[in-house]
Amino acid sequence: RFQRIDDSIQPHFDDAKPSIPVPFTSAQWGSLASFGARPYPNTKKLYGSSGNSFVAVVEFGPKVRAWAVTAGGESGDPASPHFRDQAERYAGGTLRPVWFYPADIAAHAARQYRPGAPVRKR
């Protein structure tokens, strides 16, 4: 199961809190999208202890296209909407588009920031 309670280096898990089943197997069996789980103290469920933290597919052609997923989320702040917003996508193997070109990035940016400048929301 995938569970991210906080951003601690030493993970801890809680059966009473929400977690997500992950259908991947260990890389030991040749799985590219891998996920290893084991028991932790005071839990009855098995929780993820190893596996991919990032998976990407890139198509090279006249225009590069790519799709990716990050295990959990991009933020280390549990109060952020990006703390675990990729978890369901990761567990389902659903990749999101990755934007390379300036026009694509500008069209999909939630906000822009330049160090020292005020933060502007789109």
C-alpha cells in the first residue's frame, strides 16, 4: 500500500489513515514500474518501502513528447495540494504530460516566479 503521512526521512505508517493499493511488483521480477512492500511495526498492512519514485516515457520525433508520474507528490509540505496529488495517478499507472517547449509551459503554468520578484498568480 502507498501511504504518505509526512515528509519524514524515516517512514512511519498508520493502518487507521488512508492508503492506496499499488498493483506493481518488485523489480526483482523484471517489472519496470516496481513497488516493494513490507510490514512495519504496529501495522497489519504491508506498506511501500522501495520502488520507482519517478517514471517517464519519452517519444523522440520532430517534436519531443513525454509523459511522467512522480510517486506521491512534489511538495514536502503535508498542507500543500501537491504533497500527494500524484499518488492515485502513480498507483494507477496513469502518466501526465510533460511540457518541454516554452509555449507549452506558458500555456500550462499555474503561476510564474522569478527570484526577488513578487509572486504573480495566473
